[in-house]
Amino acid sequence: MTDLLPVEPLHRLRERRSAKWRAYGPEVLPLTIAETDFALADAVREALADAVGRSDTGYAMPTDGLGEALAGFADRRWGWQIDPEAVTAATDVSTGVVEVLRLVTKPGDRVVINTPVYPPFFDWLDEARTELHDVPLTHTEEDGWRLDLPALDRAFATGPAAFVLCNPHNPVGRVHSPEDLATVVELATRHQVPVISDEIHAPLALPGATFTPLLTVPGAAEIGVSVVSASKAFNLAALKCATVVTGSPRMRDLVAQMPPDTRWRTGHFGVLATIAAYTHGDAWLERLLATLDDRRTLLTKLVRDRLPEVSWRPPQATYLGWLDCRGLGSGTVPRDRFLAAGVALEPGTRFGEHSGYVRLNFGTSAEVLELAVDRMASAL
Ligand SMILES: Cc1ncc(COP(=O)(O)O)c(C=O)c1O
């Protein structure tokens, strides 16, 4: 059995100064922002400590080994062949998506997204001065949340300028199947809608699910671009490093038009930590996935035993739970009730028109999760 990752006790976690730990007072357990509470992978810690030891705190050399490290990782994990020369550094995934959107749209164009979705998707569309064309995910009891392919076909037929795909999907944790992705590529090609695939959660496909990189789908490289990062799995959000990946000359020429300065805005520590994670982080990542699998099982049991008014479908990827709390009230009422009981969660209304849902971050210790559910149960 894989050794699970340790998490420091709560009083030590509270010493962290990141947004997750500073947004609420000490009386609240924050299970909000998508950061995890695990200790860093040794390879990452050493790379950062070495850099600090050298006073190596200057600008990033964004081409120095980043593409090669990602190519090795993507090949080992997903059999995805990436040309290191087709990897462009970006400050973070948000910047990468917005910069590609700026290349394929003009102000006022429509961009398709699928709600419920990670809230900054709305902001990215605004930043690129484009308009939202929502094609909500569908939901069934048997199959959970998934892409609505007939609705995407109808939407693409109206001529949107781009589609931003979330793969795997935050907040519902769906790992899109190769068949669904093949249909997306077929529709995008037929209607000539460029696809920007946000694959930040890709390394977090949990046991039982297999992630399919969009660009491995036949034909996708001609119409799609992927934005990937080690930051979610390895908890490197502070360090600012992501990569835009292409798989065809057409898309490579497009991404080459990104403003040249964007790649100089990548964090030096981000590049160093990402290379360390991609090159030496496989064993740690396996432990992370086993740990998240354990927390997913624990949360399933806790919800069943302690929160009978709440239902959820354990995610295939990510450390995020999308809890249906409509039985407790509409709008942000469930979030407000849980917050009053001392647990901060993201209200579903931030992800689209999802009244009565909350998103819970279970990337933490069993103790914190049990304490959180105790408090949530007291709110019912
Ligand atoms: C789907 C998705 N995309 C992008 C981001 C943000 O990535 P970055 O901090 O690299 O901009 C997140 C953060 O949680 C996310 O869940």
C-alpha cells in the first residue's frame, strides 16, 4: 500500500499566509480556494531551497529545460508526445488562456464555456473583451455531470470565436472521456471553433480515471491549444509558472504571436519548481493521488453518515467536491449556514446559476475533514 502524505496539525497550517488561510478568522476552517495542505514534494523543496541558497532570485529563463521536463512527464503519465519547442511559458494558466483568447477573438466575440465552471472563466472572457456563450454541462443521476455534445453542436453552429474547455472539469471533477473529446474535436473542426483546453487538473486524475490530453485526440492539434501547469497537483500557485502547448505548425504559429514579454513574466521559482516536479516528482504524485483517494472515500462516508440532506458524486479528478445542498436552501443559504457553523466553502452561485450547491476542498488531513463535517452537521 502507498504511504499517504502527511499534513501538519491545524495550528501549523494556520501559520500559512496564503489566501486560503488568511481570508477567514481563526474560528473558521477554510475549505475554499484550490490549494492543498500537504507538505511540498522533496524535489520541489530542494530546488527552491537551493535557489534561495544561491540568492538566485532573478528573472526566469523560461526556455531553460521547461519544455523538456513537461515533455518527459506528459509522455510517462499519458503517452502524450510533446515537442519541447512547442511549449511556451506563461505566468499562470489564467494568463495563458487569456493571451490565447486575445489571439483568436476580437472584442465582442462570443466564447463558449460550460457551467458550472471555475469562476475566473467568466473573468477571463471579460479580460479578453469577449461575451459569454454558456453551454451548461448536463446532469443525470446515473452518469453525473458531462459535456452536452448536442448543445455544443448547436452552439458551435452559431459561429462563436472560441471554446474554453475545462479538462478535467472544476468543480464537478469530470475527466472527459476520449469519445466525448473526439466529438468535441469533430464539432470544433467542422465549425472551425478554436479550442483552448485548460488542463491544470490533469495530473490529479484519481484512481479509477484516466486523463486524456486534448492534443492526443486525432485532429485536435489542428484546432486546439492546451494550457497546463504543475501548480494544482504540486501546490505551486504562488510561484507563477504555466505552459501553453501546441501540436501543429498552425497552432504554434498562432501562439508565437503572443506578446514576447508574456514569457518573461513567468516566475523564476515557478520554472525551477515545475522542472523539479515534472522530473523528480512522480513518486510523490502517486502518494498524493493515493491520499486524495483516501480523502474522497472518507468524505463519501462522512457525507452519507453525517449529512443526509447533502448528496454528491465523488469526483474522477481534483480534490474538489461539488455538494448538492439544495435541500438546505437556495442561493448561498447552504454556504451561509456552513460558514456560521465555522466552515468556509465556495458557494455554487459563483460557478454559474448553481443555487444551493457548495464546493468543498478535500485536499487536507482526515482530521480537518472530520472536524469540518462535524461542524457542517451541527448546521443542519
Ligand atoms: C480549472 C482551473 N484553471 C485555472 C486555475 C488557476 O490557475 P493559475 O493560478 O495558474 O492561473 C484554477 C485554479 O484553481 C483552476 O481550477
